[in-house]
Amino acid sequence: MTQATTAAESGTAEPADLVFDVQDITLRFGGVTSLQNVSLQMRRGEILAVIGPNGAGKTSLFNSLTGVYTPQEGEILLRARPGDEPVSVLGQKTHVVNHLGVARTFQNIRLFPALTALENVKVGVETRQRSGPIAAMLGLPWQRREERESTSQAYALLDRVGLAGRANELAGSLPYGEQRRLEIARALGTNPGVILLDEPAAGTNPAEKQELAALIKQVNRDGIGVLLIEHDMKLVMSVADRIVVLNFGSRIAEGTPEEIQRDPAVVAAYLGTSEEEAAQELDTHAQPELHVIDTSGGVTGSGAVSDGTATGEEQV
């Protein structure tokens, strides 16, 4: 096990402080092993990033955490919200996992393009309401009350992600970066204790990445844990408290961003060299300064950084 992994494990959290407790899960598809004895712990209130080369098993891990896949071996315990009793995710339907407090976004945007931004967010909010189609057709008083409440909550969530001015625009007409933030707003509408973001920065420009990094930090400050898959290393290093690295379905390292940047196993996985060659490279060459995205500005309703600037360059 690498030095970064050892350092991270030295501060093992108490069970009640864990959102996800993943122990030795193995996921196979026929003769192909997608995940092999993977363990990780996500602590309450942190931003945890999962990185690795293409095909490392990152999305398979997300799908296992949300009930899409059921690993053949191991255990996944969930305590999404403070005070929850631990619940095994294995064998649970995806909608059940969502009601337990887990929301997610996807690599490929899965909005309803013919609905407005407001209507897309209401889809998430209304998963927590009692009203069904019969109540809506009859116009029952409590259904009308829930409709007003969902509309109010959806407007608030759009404002939270900087899209208040886009409420009545079709989701499919929004710029790509705004569609990404709209997906996050819809996920937040389910009132999660933890949100899983699968490559949220894919296809975004530098200004949109800056907005996204600020939004992820804000969501976490609001008390929601964030589990992140991302290939954009500047974004990962800017927002993550800890990083878990997968390669060929196995966990190879865990640690802080600074530790991961200098871990020979991680460098070898990304460069395709041996761990010994990577260690020699780290020893003989000075590593570049760890640049991060400036997230101090936050997100405003106009979609610009809140200090009034609208720049296409990331701050380093």
C-alpha cells in the first residue's frame, strides 16, 4: 500500500461519522472483473474525489453505491443523513437509495430537454411529495399546496446554482455548463445527504469550471457530502479534501491532494510506467506547483463570478 494510503487510513473515522462504508466489494460481468476488493470510507461533511485512468472502475463504483449494480462480494453501508441507522445498499432499488438520501448526476447529461429549467428541478423536488396523478387530476387542497411548495423550492434551488434568470427557458437551449448546474439543482431537489457527481466538468470551459468549483464548495458548506469523479485534475485538486485512486478496478492510493500528486503508484498509473520509474522521476525532478481554481467568488444569478468579473481564464 502506498504512503498516501497509509497516511489517510491513520485517521479512521467513527462509524457514525461515515456516509459510505465500502468494504472489499468485487463486481464482475461474466469473466470481466470491474472492481476487485475495493474499500473506501466517505466521512460526513467532506468532499471525496475518486480518480483514475479510463476503465479504472470509477463509474462502476458509483453504480454500485447507487443500486444500479450489485457487487457479488463485499458490503456497502450507507448513513446519508446525520442520525441515520446504517443501511446496506446491496440489492436496493435505485429509487430506494435515493429516498435514503443519495442523489447523483451522470457523465452524459440526463435532463428533460423539452421541459423548462424550473420544471426539471421540480421533477427532483416532487420525488419527496405524496401527491400522485389522481390527486393532481382532482385538484385536492393538499396537492395544490404541495404544488406551490415545489415551485417555491425549485426557484430557490435555481437561484442557489446561479440559474434564477433561466427558470422559464427550455433545458435543451441552455449552454452546456448551465445544463451541468441544472442537473445539480435537480439532484439537490431530492434533499440528499450526499450527492455523487460523475464528471461534472466534462465539456465545460475555464469560466464554467470556476463556477462549478465554487458551487461544489458551497453545496458542501451547506452540509451535503460530495463524492466526485473527475478527470480535470485542477478541479479535483481545488475542491477535494481527500482523493481515492483506482486503476484496473483496484484501489491503489488514498490521501490528500498534495500526497496524491507525489504518489509513485498514481504517477505510474497515469503515465503507463512502472512504479519504480515513477518514483525515480519524482525523486530527480522538481514537481510543478499545485495550481488550483479560485473558488472565492461563488455563483450569482447571472452565472458570473460574484466579484463582478466574467473571465474565461482560471485563477491559479
